[in-house]
Amino acid sequence: MVDKNISADNSDKAESKKAAKKEAKKAEKASKRAEHKQTTVQLDTPEEGDVSLGKYGNLPLIRSESNSTRVASYVKDLNKSVSGQTVWVRARLHTVRARGKQCFIVLRQREFTIQVLINVSESVSKSMVKFSSGIPKESIIDVEARVAEVPAGVAGCSQQDVELVASQIWVVSLSAPQLPLQIEDASRPEKSEDEEGLNIHVNQDTRLDNRILDLRTPTNQAIYRLEAGVCRFFRECLMKRDFVEIHTPKIIPAASEGGANVFTVSYFKGSAYLAQSPQLYKQMAIAADFEKVFTIGAVFRAEDSNTHRHLTEFTGLDLEMAFQFHYHEVMLTIGDLFTEMFKGLREQYQHEISIINQQYPAEPFTFLDPPLVLEFNDARKLLAEVGVDVGEEEDFSTPTEKLLGRLVKAKYDTDFYILDKFPLAVRPFYTMPDPRNPKASNSYDMFMRGEEILSGAQRIHDPEFLTQRAKHHGIDISTIAAYIDAFKYGCPPHAGGGIGLERVVMLYLGLDNIRKTSMFPRDPKRITP
Amino acid sequence: MVDKNISADNSDKAESKKAAKKEAKKAEKASKRAEHKQTTVQLDTPEEGDVSLGKYGNLPLIRSESNSTRVASYVKDLNKSVSGQTVWVRARLHTVRARGKQCFIVLRQREFTIQVLINVSESVSKSMVKFSSGIPKESIIDVEARVAEVPAGVAGCSQQDVELVASQIWVVSLSAPQLPLQIEDASRPEKSEDEEGLNIHVNQDTRLDNRILDLRTPTNQAIYRLEAGVCRFFRECLMKRDFVEIHTPKIIPAASEGGANVFTVSYFKGSAYLAQSPQLYKQMAIAADFEKVFTIGAVFRAEDSNTHRHLTEFTGLDLEMAFQFHYHEVMLTIGDLFTEMFKGLREQYQHEISIINQQYPAEPFTFLDPPLVLEFNDARKLLAEVGVDVGEEEDFSTPTEKLLGRLVKAKYDTDFYILDKFPLAVRPFYTMPDPRNPKASNSYDMFMRGEEILSGAQRIHDPEFLTQRAKHHGIDISTIAAYIDAFKYGCPPHAGGGIGLERVVMLYLGLDNIRKTSMFPRDPKRITP
């Protein structure tokens, strides 16, 4: 749900002129009730004569009442080098277990964990240990503690060399005691051979229904950091080559006849549609002299496809580029873009990749520099060698694409390659036909682990030839007049392509479902949370 | 229009199995027709005995038939340093004028222009001069020429020290001869005192109806390059501070009661809505331990506001950040973000700013480092000094905001400032009340040239307090259950805000209409092109 109030950032404020005194009084009452509740919780625990009084409990709700220069340490930085120091840490209570006069807490921060020991002592009371052992998992706590070396190592924590010996424990934000899923279960390798435990797994729908919890697993923390890296490499690589970032509208005036695969939007008294691609707008930017453009944004597909790799809304990494003589100028630029991206991931995201691999093991992603370019007919030959015949003007089926991916991998040892010169018959009307082979076109797909992640082409930039080709495809010219008109006032030859971000991340990591790489996935059956 | 075929990038190809021979034959025919057309045009001009034969004409449609290593020069690089050299340039024919045996062309590339001289000579025929003088404006041409110094300077061109003496002229892409608007007219300063000419201006709707042409003006070339810079500075500044980029869904399951200001989408057999803000999802990312997040994406507002500063779709620069003790940790981070952005623009975009100022003069944007922070009550006092009384729990009206902007500018010499501690009564239910002043809240707006460009706040992160505040606002709790639930399993205190990209660029440049900073603007009356 998004209440209109929830969406009020940056909207114009209603020019409220109402006498607002009533409001203020109500707010005061509500705020007092809240404080009261907090106080009550806090008073539940400390007792008379408690040596730890004032060293633990529930903090009042943080309302920015006061400031502090106290600096919290990050869990990842706690190791032998700070041994003996007293630190403050704010993190989640991952697990807690009481044993006699001791209580062991594992604190979690992103993918990092550390053990905290609360031990009855001169300054730590039984009540404080009892309080600590009763804090619900997933609560956020502030801990003051001494960093102590653990020569034997702490099993199961990312910080193995040290533990924290607590002197203060405060609850910053309490979690409900009943969790709809356990972070440990959601973090378990899918094919784990843990014979001890129940080996519980959390299914995809339970994860997505409780996405806030699910996203807290080390794997998910790593996946979305890596995904941000893919966007960063995409942009950096293109900006270095003087591409200009643009923003294209998602609300568009017309869909194709019948509006297949397009979502309809009520637009004031009329209707509009959600863009399936920024392509027209990228091409308009080229016709408007921006020469090289890219855009990152939401793309919508109203396809009722319930597969491991389809979403109804995904993030498109799109680019379009004018060229001088040959569309290969563009195709090879895109190829280099992928090479830079793969190198960047390999060099800068090894930590994330290894965390993800612990839960979802996968072969490391291989690639060649420069990337392998195969022509469609070469690919047909490779397939023919293993007895699979594909016609000269036929498209590959999805299983054939996967088989081809395996053949290419076996022969060239690369998980990424470019397939050039697709049959004209299987490409959209705006694709430039190959001038030398009437059955081929100036178009290409790019593949990762045998699945298509980019489709692109030289586009026809001449309005008359475009009209001919559209008619040839049986398209009603009146429905695409605006598209054709875009090329009326001179347009340089150009080519481009669109990449699905979530697919790239899924395939790079060898994951089995695109819902694992979309933070809040949308498919025909899911639009929540 | 966007035909479904036009949107086929990255979609799965239909597994076409049809015999496609018919297709190939038709394509061949169409392609022959196109070639024929090209040839015809070309044959219109060269004549028997023409000494320039093969040095000018219409190039065949560039279909990547052949490649070349010929490197084209950029117009901006043509100056005295390359005087005497022979270069190839591909650019637009900006203007053309014949005078006896000479023809003068001005070539335009983005905001750069250069004069080309085609002079009847031993190697340049009359026919070539005639052909050149007949090329329609806005056509894209390839010119081979010698760079020649012009000691007297070339008036009206960006490249004043040199001109090009042409030896070859080829039309790469022909423009229709009738243009719906002239680039010179669209480029003219709005208050120009050009007494010679007709002083024609192009109105906003004509510009937007013919956006491809309009975007070719030097001013528009500069505006959208600067806009890309704003996004870049926003990201760079936040990534440096360990913010993680996320992507939030635009299709959302529920709107507030009645769905005011929300666009409805047909979603398979049901309905969905377009997100008015990524706020819920940013907050969920915080509750999911991402700590600091940002997102750049489309934001939708179904408001029937037809003003200079409202769009129904705009680009949101949004961020959300967990803090330790006080929301000022976040507010001041956002303040620093703006300072870095303004410094970046001043240092790296002076060329663009000066081009834009030639057409739309504006005072340079001023700012303080660190930025000025005023409390709401201080602002009320400033206003009271000039006789404008605003109640303690009232919001500022738009005219009052603008007046305040002028007062602040006069007193502090800054076009940017932060207004902190807005009255609780005028802010949404999820805003954290000020713990010390029951009439105030932990919320802030930021202003550029007297107009609001960011609204933000500490959000309530406690589900019970949030429920109380929602009830107090008369909101049906069932409609926001998902929002409230997001905080059930522990959430750190956090604050954030949303920035409208187009507004930032408009106000930074002192422009008068947000349609000047949205490449393809959407408002209640316009969803084209």
C-alpha cells in the first residue's frame, strides 16, 4: 500500500489554513501515550538493588531528542586489531541463548556476525543477563562492550578471532517475537547436507511475502550490492565514452493494435499505456543529436508468463548510439561494455560473490576479452554437429539457445558471447536488413550462460524504407506514424540494445530464478509487497 | 506510439517456425525499391563532364554494407591548431546560402557551428555548388574539406577562427524540406532585441510537438547534458558515503482511499496503481538492513495541476538513511549532497551554463558551504519583519515561499537553504513529532530560488506509534497495514527525502517552466510525443 500521505515527498503541500490547535493537542496525547508505553516496557526489567541498573533496558523511542558524538563501530571492523578496546555497536540480535549465568548473543550487521557474551559479574547483574536472554531475535540493540580475543575461534560467526564482552545492552527497536521466517532458514544452502538439523528451507513465496526479513540474509545483502555494482559499471563505462544519460517517459500515448503485452493506464479522462521499452525515445534522442545515450529505468511487460525469467516490471539498461559506417561500431562497444562489467565484478565484488556462492553454488562466470562474436550461421553449424537442425530463417527456441550456450562454452570456454546476423524474418520491422544477404539482418543478441540478456540491432533510419518494411510486416502505418516521423528531419545511422538488469545479475551468479535478483518482484500473480 | 515490435528489445522472441521464404523475397523487393530511390535522387544532380563527379551527391542508405577506418572530426575540435589539414566531418546542415559561384553552409554539431565554403574551382563544378545549395536544412551531410584560417573571424559560428573549404559533400540523411520550426527561431533569446529580423519565437507547444527538432538547439543540448550531470553528482556523492542503489517497483498494489492523485493500471484481471513515490520501498530497504539507499526513477502524480512546475511523471532522486541519534545526521548529509552538486555544476558545466544563459539569462546560482539551515520559526520571524504573518501551525503558501526565498537571499546571499522543524499539523502522519515542541515535527524542506525542491523527515519507525498517528489523522488503518507491518521486526531510526530532478535543473538555471527540463514532458494535457 502507498497512502497518498506516504507519497507526499516533494509534492506541493496543501496550503493548510485550518486552525490546527486541535491537531497539536491530539499529537501531544498520542506522543505521551507512546512515551508511556516505552517507559512501561523499560520498567518491566530493572529491579531494586540491581548493580546493572541504567546499563540495560529498552531505550525510549529515538525521536532525535538529543544528539551524541558517540561513534558506533561496524561489526566488520571488529577484529584482533581492536582487541581490548571498548566499543559501541548497533546491530541486530541474530540469535540468543542463555546458559546458567551467561547469555550468548550473536549480533548481525549485513553479512557480518559477532558473538557477545553477557556474563554475571560485579557489574553485570543476573537481571541484566535475564533481560538480554529475553530480547526477541531481529531486535536492534546497542551494545557497549570490550573486544576480547578468542584464540580458539568463534564457530559460525564472520568475526572469528574476537568476541564482545558486554557492559551495556539497550534495545533500540524491538522485533515482534514471532517471525514468519527465520533468517537462518532463509540463509541455508538449498542443497545443504546438514544431517543434524531439520534442514528447513523457505520457499520463494514465503520469502517474498516477508521480503523485509528475507532481504536481511547475507546472500540477499550481497546480491543487491552486486546489482548496484552492475548499474555502476554500466554507467561508468558509457560515460567514459561520452554517452549522455537521459530519462524517457513511462506513460506513453499509444500501444500497438490490440495493445497486446501493454498495460493500460487511466489518464485523467482518457487512457495511456506503460512503455515496454525506451526504444522510441532513445531513437528520438539520437535524431535530436545526442549521438550516444543511455537510460536506466523501469520497463513494463503485460505478458502472462509465469517462468523463472519473466517479470512484468524490470529494470532496463538501455543504450543507443549513432555510428559512422557499420553497426559493428555499436555492437562491439556493447561487447566491450560487458567485458568491463565482468572485469569490474570479478575485481571488486569477490566478497559478495563468495557469500552468494555459499548459499547458491555456481561455476565462476567465464568470458573472453574481446568477447566472442559468432554469426547466426556459425551457430547453426555448431548445432548441426550435434544433430540439431535449425532453418536458415528460423529463430532458436529457448532449449536450443541453452544447448548452444553449452556448445559454445565447451568449444570456447566463455559464458558470454554475441550472436550476430539474425534472420530478417524473425526480427521486428524496424531492423535494418543485411544489404548482402536478403535472409539476414543487421541484428544481434547477447547471451550469458546460454540465456539471452540483450537484443539489439541497427534500426532503419530512413522514413520511407521504414514505411515499406512496416507495411511488409502487415502493420497499420497510421498506428506508427509518430515513430516514422521521428526520422523525417534527418537522422544518423544508429544501433543499440536493451539489457535486463535482473537477468544479467541472475545469470552472472548462476541463480535459478529472476525473483532472486529483483528486490520487490512483479509478475502476473504478484504485486506485493 | 510504441508498437509492440518496437518494444521487442530483450523480450523473448516468438519461436517462429513459419516458412519464411515469402518474407525474404518481399524484403529483397523492398530493399531494391529503396536502393532504387536512392539512386534516382543521386542521378538527379551529377552531369556529364562534371569535374566533381563522384565528389558529391546522395549517399546510398547506410546499411553497414562496408566498413571504413576513416575518422570523422568533431566540429568543436576544428580550430587554428588543425589549420591546413584535410578532414571529414559528419554534421547537420544548419543553414545554406548561395551567392554566385559560391555556396556557404553552416554545419552544426550539438552546440558547435562552423562555416563551409563551396567555391567553383578546377575541382569543384558549378553542379556541385548548385547541389550543395539545394540540400534541405537539417539534413546530415559528410563533408571532406581543408581547414582554413579566417583572420577576420566568422561571425555567428562557434568556430570563429577557421572555415572549411569543401572538396566533397555527401548527403547521409535527407531532411524533409519543410520544417515545422526553425532551429534559429527556437534558439533565439526570449527577450532578444534583434531589431533586424522578425524576432520570431517558438511557443512551448510547438516546441514539444516537434521535440526532435527543438532538442537540437544549443540550449537544449546543454540543458540535458547538465541534467545528466546532476544525476551523476547525486550518485557519486552518495556512493562515496556507502549508499546502495536500489530499484523500487512502479506498479503497486493499493492506493489510499479513493485513490486521489494516483494513476490506475489494468493489471491482468485486476487493478494496480502507479507509485507516487518510492518512499515505502526505501523504508523497507532500511528495515531490511541496507542502512543507506538511493534510487533514481520515474514518479507519477495524477494531479490535474497545469502549472509551470508540475508534471504527471517526473524523475525522482530519492534517498533514505538510518541514523544513530538525530535526524540531522541525515538532513545535513542531504545538505552536503546539494553543496557537492552545486560545486560540481559550477566547476564542470560552465560551458553548458553559459550557452543556456545566452538564451535564458539568469543570475548565477549562489550557495553557502555548509548550507544555511533555518528553523521554521526563524523563517516566520523574517516574514513578520516585512509584515507577513504566518501562524505557528500553518504551512507557507507558494507566494510566501517565494517571498521568503527573496528575504533569505537578501540577508544571507544564498539561493539554497534548508528549512527545518515544520509544524506537525501540516506534515503527513508518518512524520516524527518533535519530542520537545508538540507543535513541531522532525521534518524539513529544501529550497532553490524560493521554490521547494525536497521534502523530507524523520519517519516514525515504531509500528504502534505509527498506528496512533495514522488514527489521529483519520486514516483507515486497514489501508496502510502493509506500511505499518514493515516496522514490526525491528527498524533503525531513519530519515530521508525525495528530490525532483527536473525542478532542480529548472531552478538551478533560473528557467521559468519545468517543461524546459523534461526531455519528453507529461502533464494532464500532454502525453506525446
